Amino acid sequence: MEPLTDAQWTQRFTDCRRSACHLEMRDWYGVDDERARFERFRATGYRDRDAEAEERRHWLDLMRATTRAGVQVRRARIVSEPVTEYIRFEYAGTDLNVESGEDVRWLPRRLASGIALPGNDFWLFDGTSVLFNHFTGDGRSLGQEITDNPDVVRLCTSAFEAVWAAAIPHAEYELV
């Protein structure tokens, strides 16, 4: 299972017509393209918006283009509290996601106990297909799996909407 290329990610969003919903459920990610940014954050305690806007340009431009095309992009994060250092890093960089058009919410894990969740993070595109992100135990990416199985799509739709309804908008969420 190979990770999607930038071109393949771009195509997923270019093909999207109504909505792209992302559910993140891990407290730690160790993906290669964030390593330098995370180490800078660990050393300084803050994220350099100007440097990151350039380093994350492909993603941020893709989100701007996607939302300008009328696609609603929502990202929900289920997090343990107190949050990990990595979640502090994510939180500190989320303003760039929001400015690029994403709507982001946070759900403390203790409030997710009554929600049926799939076993992996995912993207749900137009309520018709799911892209699962697979990770190793230490958070490295193993690649993606795409399905349009109606039962899986229903599970992911239900899970995302339940999390979204219970989650706290980014501007209102305070790290614990």
C-alpha cells in the first residue's frame, strides 16, 4: 500500500463536488513531511506562519481551490486530554487550515465514547467514497485505502456527523 502522490490527492479534491470530511483520531502522527516543522515547534514552542505557509503551500492552495469551487471541507479531530505535544503542534498550525477554507472542530476523546467509530482516520468524499489513512503504531504513514462500499460509507458518514455535532469549533476550543 503506497501513499498517494500529490497529484493523486489533488485529483481526489478536484473530483469532489459537495463535501470532503476528514476525521482524525490519533494523538500522534509521525509523517515525514511534518518532521522538520514539528522539530522547530519542539525547539521554539511556536510555529512560523510565513515559513509554514510556504512549506504547506500545495495543501493550502488545494484547500483554497476546493472551497472556492463550492466544496465544503470539514476536519474533525478527536483528542485525548491533556493533549500530547503533537496535538499542541497541530493546534498551533490550524489557523492556516482555517484561513485556506477548512472548517475545523475538536472533540475531547472522553466525549466520543458513545460514537461508533471506524478503526482508522479517513476522508469522506461527497458521501460516496471513503479514503482510509493507515498508520504504524508510531504514526508513520502506511498509505491509503479507498472504498465505495455502501456499508462502509454509511458507517463513516454516521461517525463523522456524530463527531461533528459534538465537537467544538477551532476558535472556541482551548487546549487542556
